[in-house]
Amino acid sequence: RDVPFRVAQLVSYEITKNFYLRLKKKDGNDDEGSDTLSATEAAICGAVAGTFSSAITSPLDRIKTLLMTDSGGKYGSTVSSCISTIWKEEGVKGLCQGLAPRVVYIAPSVAIFFLAYEQVQQRLS
């Protein structure tokens, strides 16, 4: 779940950042340069990326948690058996259980990460 999360996080951040920079340039609000973000802008783009990446990987997190804590064997011992049980008993809602707390927990930390990332990148270049 960590590798898909990081891939989604980095890709969604770059997409969000590029989209925002294009909008900024189009609106003529490009005082600082065409490829830089302020700290606030980087944090907002990071929060969007964190929200998206945590939301789309939430089912993987639920499956991992169930497999790690299933001492009774209800969900089986494989990812496919766990998905099958969740799908049969809870449907799509079961795969998305815990999504809101995960987004609330992860989005701010990703915002801080990309704020720091952009600041370091700007200082090094």
C-alpha cells in the first residue's frame, strides 16, 4: 500500500502543481516566476495530492489492516480472499470504510511535506 500511495502522491502533486501554475499564468498573477509556488500554494497543492492519494489507496489500507488483525480467520489469509469477503458482506462501502479518518490524518502531513519540498527545491536552484 505504501508504494501505490507514494506513486499517487507524487504524480497527483505534479499534476496539481502544473494545473495551478497554468491557471496562475493564464490569470496574469505570475509575479514570482512561472514555475515556482509560494509556501501557501505548495501546501494547498500538497493537501490536494494527499487527499487524492490517501482516498484511492484507502481500500488497500483496509485490506492490510484486516489481514494483520484477523485472528479468527474470517477474512482468510490472502488479499483476494479478504477482498472477496469484504465485497460479499459489505459491498463497495466496506472497501471504503475508514476513508475519512485516513484523509484527515494524511492530507495535512502531505501538505507540510510538499511545502518543505518546494522551499528546499527553490533554495537549492
